[in-house]
Amino acid sequence: MWLLVLFECPCKLTVSLAQPVLDALIKDRHLQLGISGTLPVLNRRCVEAAVQTALALECAELNNVSRFDRKHYFYADMPAGFQITQQFHPIARKGNLNYYQMESPGALPEKKSCKILQLQLEQDSGRSVHDAENRVSLIDLNRAGVGLLEVVFAPDLKSGKEAADLVKELIAIVKAIGVCSGRMEDGAVRVDANISVHQPGTPLGTRTEVKNLNSLRAVSRAIDLEIRRQMFFVKRGLKIQNVTLSFDSETVSTVVMRDKEIVQDYRFFPEPNIPSLNLQQAGICIESLRHSLPSLPHELRKRLMDTYGLDFWKCVVIVREPGMYEFFTQAMNYLSIEYAKQASNILLIDIIGYMNKHSMEFEDVHISPKQFADLIRMVGERRLPIKKCLEVLQEVIESSRDPEEIVELNNWWMIKDENLLGALCEEAIRLYPKHARKAQVGKQDVLKPLMSHIQIATQGRADMKLAKRIMLEKIQRPEMALREEVNAGR
């Protein structure tokens, strides 16, 4: 499987030549509309972003001189009739990206690696909007000309999950170095997947392409769906057509966009209006950009382990989930270090469980670091039962109310009244005398039904640590007294 990931730079790739900044944007719009008389010039910030990304991705070839090409095609979203790209002489080649894959939470992360063939600058096209009801197609040119960084990966991936984990790590890197917002839902990151299957020992088969995957869930689902479709064809000896597909996340299906059986000639030739990019002559210092790189994901993982003592698998998930590292560290600013383990458990079990249940990304979970810290503190101070934590969490996310207000309204505070707990223990002993008798002679593993009775009676609000101590004290009373209670229970 080949993967192409496109990142939107925080700027236009091209601006008009020799015009004031405001007018340049207007002229640039003319350029993207294909209006004659407008000429492009490269945007410096896009080039710096490309160099920073190449450094972060350990590209062995960071070319001091790169060139631009015209890629000709006639789609409505590209009025000029061509796209400016770097097909033959890209800004960087031969990179590598390490990422981690886990079969389940708590499992030891498996380190994997995918080679990067090249990293290139290009300009974005417009966006087609199809109105099925009125049977018309509209073209949105607002993003036309925006700079893109295209990362072309080698065919080292074997599943949708691997691809999604790779993209997660890549997003974490570009967000860390500040070259992209990483928000797939806004179109800042898009993934094109080229998929091919084959029988063991045979060459790769016909390749199909799934375009413009705009969420991690879509990446995983679309790729696995296409792999299954191609395997169905291969096992039955059917021919796979070379097509471009789009993925419908609502129906979880792919739709053919266009047939690629006839190889399209893009008629590449050197871009005549942008000279070769020479980093040294442009005053772009590679070493200066290298030293200015912030902490990368592998450094953030180490920081979490050193600062908070978290397990490695937790650090992998927190760093790779977009927005989670910032959320966790901001929440810990309100808490002392001893709460780190509890906070990471609730974050990675309860919140991720909620995300999976509702098919959400972390950035769509509406809870602030302060609200999360308040919730953790209530659990850590044994004011809120851990079994009520998820219910409080759900209400915070869905209502935006503060945790303490929710607990107060529902009367979910932990019960620590020793008289009440003692009475419930007496009741449990009367209901389960045989279990109490076995527990008296040291078989504490039989306490489960007695403790469950207390949990049910208090609707999960009892301080179970205190309740267990009281239960053991009552069970260990003089044997004759217990015998009388056992006989009474019979």
C-alpha cells in the first residue's frame, strides 16, 4: 500500500509578483482563477515549513536546489489547467517515520517504520461540491493556491490500522513543529491511499486509489474495505479495474470517481514562471531551522515518562492522539504529580472508551483541562466513587457543566458514614452467612457477594475500602456470637 499525505501550509504557495501584500492576495486569486497576466512567486514560509518537515522526518536528501513542474489536467477545480508541483526534483527525499501500533490498550506497543520516498511542495486545487438534489456541481476556489506539503510513503503498510497509526504520528510531528494545524476535519490534512493486493510469491496486482480521506477513522475503514474488496476479486480470479475511488463515511462504502485504465498523460514540464529553488541563495539556513525545531513526539514521550512516571504505552497513545498531549499536560498543571497515574487511566480508558462508543475524535470531546483536573481530584481525594467517574465524565462532555455541580445535583458523593456502612455490613452477613463463616477462617476471596450487596444498596457510592475494613471487623467477632448469627440466618 502506498500512502500520500497532504498537509496544508499556513500560507499561500504562490503570491503575485511585485505587489503590496493586500493587492497580492487579490492578484493571487486571479492567478488561481486562470486569469492571464498574473505570475507566481514562491512563498518563503512554505519553503521553510517544507525544510522543517524534512528535518523532522529525517530525510537523507534535503536538496539545496529543487525545481517546480507543471502537471496538466482539466478538472473544473483547477481553472488554470495545470498544477504547480515538484514531480521530478522535490525538496527532499529518503526519509523515515517510526510509529507505534498497539493491538489493545495496555499492550506493549510494537515499533514499526515506513520509508518516505519524497517530500514535495505543490499548490492546492479548488474543491468540488456536488448537490445531488438539484443535480448540479459547484466549485469552491477559496483554498486554490494554498501551499501543500505532500509526503509520499513507500509501500510498507499492510492494513488500515497501520496507515491510521502512521498518519497519527505524522500529524503529531507537523503540529509539534508548527507547520500545520493537523485538523483533518478542516481539510488541513488529507490522505490518498494507493492499494494493491496479491497472492504470496506473486507481483503486486492492479492498484486502485482512494482519494481525500479526511479523518483517521476514514483512513482505517476505507483502506480495509478496499483490501477486502480486492481480495474478493483475486480469490475468484476476477479482474481489478484501475480506478480512483472516494469514501462515503456515512454508508461505509467506496464510490468510483473515474476510470484510470487508460494512463493519463499529465504532460509534465518545468514550470517556466518559477525559477529553481536554491535554499542557500534564498537565505534559508538549514542548520538554523534544525536548531529551532521544538520537541518532537519521541521527545514528548520521554518527557511524560520522566516527569509523570507513566508507562510507555500510555505515553505512545497520549502523544499520538491529536490534542491529547496538550490536554494532559495542561490538566496536570492543576494537579500534583501523584495524580498522574489516575489521570492517565481515566483519560485512556474512560475518555477513549467514550470516543469509541460515539465515533468521535479527541478534539471533539468537550471537556476542559480544568474540568478534567477537578474530576481527577475528587476521585483522588475519595470524595467521588471511581464507579461514578464515567457518569460524571459523560455529563460534563454533554452538558459542559462543572464536575462538582453534577455530583452535587445527583448526590453522587462517596458515602463514608461508618454507622450506615456498618448496618449494611450486618445486613450482608445475615443474607450470606456461609460466605461470612468462610471469611472468618481466612478465606477472604468469598467476600465478593457481601461487598456487592453494599455496592448495590448504595448505588455504587460506598467507600469500599472503608466498607471492607468494617466488614472484616464484624466478621472477626467472637466465634460464638457469629455462630448465633449464622444459625439465625439459617
